[in-house]
Amino acid sequence: MKNIDLLKRTDTVNELLARYGVKFGIYKNHTFKEQLFPFDAIPRIIQKDEFAYLERGLKQRVKALNLFLTDIYNEKQILKDQIIPEEFIYASSGYLIQCENIHPPKDVFSHISGIDLVLGKDGNWYILEDNLRVPSGASYPMIARELCRRSSPQTFHDYPIEDNRNYAQILKHALDYVNTGGLSVVLTPGRYNAAYFEHSYLAECMKVPLVSNTDLVVENDHLYFVDYSGKKEQVGAVYRRISDEYLDPMNFNKESVIGIPHIFDIFRKGNVALLNAPGNGIADDKGIYYFVPRMIRYYLGEEPILSNAPTYLPFYEDDRNYVLENFDKLVLKDVAEAGGYGVVFGNTMTKKQKEDFIALLKREPRRFIAQEVIDFCDIDILEGNELVPRKADLRAFVVSAEEPVVWKSGLTRFSRNPDSFIVNSSQGGGFKDTWVLSR
């Protein structure tokens, strides 16, 4: 970057982020720990034409995933046509039998999709994961951009950058599109949730109430928000960050104290929209990721624009044999884990660890996927006064209403460890703003 004014103000921006409480929380060893999400002021820059290509591929993928979710909980035609093995679906912890024969409002299951990509050194973009259970992270580049504008207005005068301040407007439109009548609200489990900053920030930006489960009640087959004075107002759409199993103690985990009794019952009846819809975990399953290119061909009759990372399913004998023969060259992922957990690299394991893992893999082949290690691009970060390269990915946000809309920004996460490919915030990573050039 020729203009270094913003870089001089990195410390100022991080101080402002701390003052605004831009944090994330994680539970580890049964302890909640809250920490700042380190920000690096050198942006990831994506050229206009390159982003247009990503946009086409992301829209295509999210359309196919939404069609898959509608199909898998209703007609199940993709199983009847043997595109995906039946037992592969029903063995997934993400498949919820309670969601069978459900059509959410306007038939949108994944209103907010967070698609994780990396740019390979071969110049190609690869999709690593599809996150469809209300993925978090958009608030970080939103507020970082706002504080960077405030700290260095000259930078944003000098560069032709797409404005990213419209995310709240895009999200509010999605809420309004599926709203069944009444208020739209943001439901949070509370400040000890990892994404609490995002809940409060998005609610403020969208100008909708931020509520907890004690503020909502189901009566006469509808959902109501009860304010501090006791006044009730009907709710038609809920942006939520509560896992499916804790959403409704009457239908899922009966011990949940953060859910709303009978909210799933009225969702089934079409009387409230939940963003994202319950049951999306089946498409979030890392094993199902393997089949997304097939879904695109099956539902859309198109060739995939964006590629998966080369992936193998030990569930299939041929793939399992390949994994065992090439173990040291692969990265292994537990399909039910997230946040960078359950990821191991074959070449970093001891002999005993390999033996134990291979025995587990043979016993539970459905539990894992294996991927080629993509040599993805480094991005410079500022460490002290020095520029150093670090691995980085991109979480692109696709919001679906009438059609999928790709936000012209995104969350770039980077590893602060020079030897690590793991960029997740829960693993100590930092984040950058993502600049999409407007010309």
C-alpha cells in the first residue's frame, strides 16, 4: 500500500476496538474466557473482476445448498436418485428428524451463509467450509471499517473501495422478507455467548430489539416480545444465535435454559421465521461438503464455478485406502467439530498418535474427512514495525432473500503463528478488513 497513513494508526484502531468491547468468548476446559480479537490494519484487497467471479460462484453454491435443505427434509429426491448415500444423511448429527416435512417461510433455510475460502498459490480460490448455522463474524469488519474511516479518512478518499456499511440493511431486508407479521428481533443467549458483541452490534445497526429468551413468550400459536412494562408485541422474525438443540426445551434438549418453549411448534406452523432455520446442520456437516459439487449439478444443471479443496471420504473404501496410503500428506477433520477444533495434520503426529487415529478412523469412517493440504497464500501483517507473512482465509457472507446477495466485504482471518495454517479466532488468530475495489 502506497498510503501508509492508516498503518500508522493501527494501535489507535485496536484501542478503539477494545473500548467498544469488540471481543469474542470461548469456553475451554469448562471455563469462559473473553479476549480481544486482534486487528491488523493492512487490508486484504480483492480486485473488482476477481470479486465478480467469487460472487457468481458463491451465489450458485448457496442456491444449491438451499435447494438441498428443502429437498432433504421433504421429497428427499436426491436420495431416491442415489446422488448421496441415504445412510450418510441419517448418520449425521446435523440431521434433525423433527424438521421433516417443514417448509420455512418463503422456503429459505439458510438466510445467512458464511462460506470460508482460501486463495491457493496456484491462483485459484478453494472453498474449505460451508457455515449455515447463523455464522458469525460480519460485525468485525463492519466496525473495523468504521473506526478506520474515523482514524484515517484520507485513506478512504484515496482508494476506490466498495462501501461495506450496507450489511445491516441487507440483513434487515432478509428479516423483513421472511417475516410472518410483527417485529423482527435479534435473540441472544446473553453476554457470555461467544458472539455477544455481534448480536448487540447488529441489533443496533438494524434498529431492532436485542432480546433474550425471557423477553419472548409463545401464546395462541404466535410469538410475542414482552417489554419491561409488560406490553406485548407480536414477533414475526427471529435472528438467533442459539444452537438447534437448545432452541426449544419442549422439542429438543429439555434441560435448555436459554430456549423458548414451543417456538419450534409455531415455526413448524409457519407463524414465525427463524434465521437460520433449524436443521441446517446437515448442510453444515463437513462430510456433506464433499457432495456440494454434485448438488450444484443435480439441482441447477450447472458446473460448479468454485472448487472444493480435494477431499476424501473414508466412508468409501477407495477413499479410505487412499487416506491410509497418503496419511502424512493430508489434513484430517472431525465432521462434527468447528472453530478449528478437531483438525489434525498427518505429518505432525507421533507414531503412536497415528496408530491410534488410524484405528479410530477404521472404526468410525463416517466421522472424518481428509483433505489435501492446500498451499494457500500468505498475507502480510504488521508485527511491531515489521511486515511478516501469515496464512489467511476469507469468510464471505451470502444473505438470501428473493435471491442470494454477496456482501462486498468479508472477514479475513489470519494466523499469528508463522508455522500454523489454523486461522480461527478461537485458536488465537487475528482479523483484517477486506477491501473490494469498486473500479
